[in-house]
Amino acid sequence: MNGLPIVDSHVHLWNPAQFRYPWLDALPALNRAWLAADFAAASATTGVGKMIFIECGCKPALSLAEVIWASDLAKAEPRLKGIVAHATLEKSELVRADLTALSGWPLVKGVRRNLQGESDAGFLLRPEFVAGVKQLAGFGFTCDLCIRPEQLRAAAKLAARVPEVTFVLDHFGKPDVRGKHREPWAADLRALAALPNVACKLSGLTTEADWSHWRPDDLKFYFERALECFGFDRVLFGSDWPVATLATDYRRWVETVQESIQSASPADRIKVFQTNAERIYRV
């Protein structure tokens, strides 16, 4: 599409027959196998050249098994160039053993401890969690942040305390697009973006909107604010496929992101769709 070689920084692949994903129980539309062949079909006309596999919420004890499974998938799907694995970072210094095991798999580029379900907005600042995050630097791992808007302030404090780790904000920080709420999300996003070790994925916005009736205009403010805050050197395209299929098909999301940056220079569009993800995830 428009000749841009796309690196998709946020793809999920799962098979409920292989691993248990408790969160899928509430989403029957997603509760089936979504594999590399399905992704290839969904993205066939969009020019995806590389993708990053993001952990899918299986039981934490199976996180290394998920990495091994995804690494095996990459043998048949060469576009799978990187993995962001689960790590229970609140184990503090004890997480080092888990990170050491993950580092034995070359495709692992970073970790994610999904935080959006934590009721305590300050969970990110608990001493044991901060200590676990600090361990990432020794392995060169990034830290994906899947959080709610009310957790953005804590995320900014975390990033300031651990400047040696690169943080990647998933899904714009999940603003309430459906409710048309802009603040305090916008102000808190600006504070987070002030930290140079934080980047933002242009992903997951349609599932925060009205799944059936969203229009690009509904998303415009959130795109503009993210680009204003992070600039073109620290935003990267992601599909959040197949979760995004609840609200959009793959091609429509690519076109929506393209439209949101249509005034950007060709060099900046390449950063968004390709080179920023390659740099951050080292692929």
C-alpha cells in the first residue's frame, strides 16, 4: 500500500488448543486459533514485511513455553522477527532467572507484564515491580506498557526512575475514544512523552471506540496528540491483530494510520511504518 514496507510492531498469534488464555472466555469472537496463515491472509494486500509477536495472556507459568512455540512458528513464517514475552516483573530481583531463560531465545527482544487489569494505579511504582523492571537493562530488553489512562502518571514516574530501559506504550495508553474523553489522558500522555526513553504504538485505538460505528474523525484528536507529544521518531505502527478484528479489518486500520500521517514527509512515514520499530526492537 503506497509502497511502504510495513513492520507491524504488535501482532498476537494464539491457539487455545495449545495454551489456556482465560481472558478469551469473555470474547467468543476471538476464542479460536489465530495463526500465522490467518495473519498472512488478513494482511495480504498491505505489504507487511516484518512483525513482532506480543505475548497473548496465557498463564504466566507458560510464558517460556509460549516463546518456544512462537519461535517455532517463525521457522515457517520468516516475517516473524521478534517476540515480546511475558515476564512477572514484580518478582523483583528474582525475575532475573526468568529473563535469563528468555534471553536464550534470540527472537526475544523485550517483555510485557500486562498491567491494564491491575486495580491499583500505583502498581507500576511498587518497589518490587520497579526492581524487576531495572533487571531488563542487563538483557537489552524493552518493556511494553499495556495500561489504562489512569495509569499513565505512574508510568511516567516509572520511566523516569529507570532511564536505562526503553518503554513502549501500547495502544496510545487506551484512551476512552467511545466516551470522547480527552483529559486527563492528553495531559498525562504529554508528561509521559517528555521522557526520552518512551515510545508509543499507533495501535489498538478502534477497540477503544464504538466497534461498529467508529469513523476516522473519532480518532483524529488522539492521533494528533500522540504525534505532537512523541514526534515522528518515537511512534510506530501496530495492528493489535487479531484483537482489532472486533472493530476493524487489517487493511482499514493501515489506511486509517496512513490518513492520520498524510501530511508527514516520506521520510517520516517510513519511520512510523518501518524504521522506528526496527530500531526499538532491533529487527
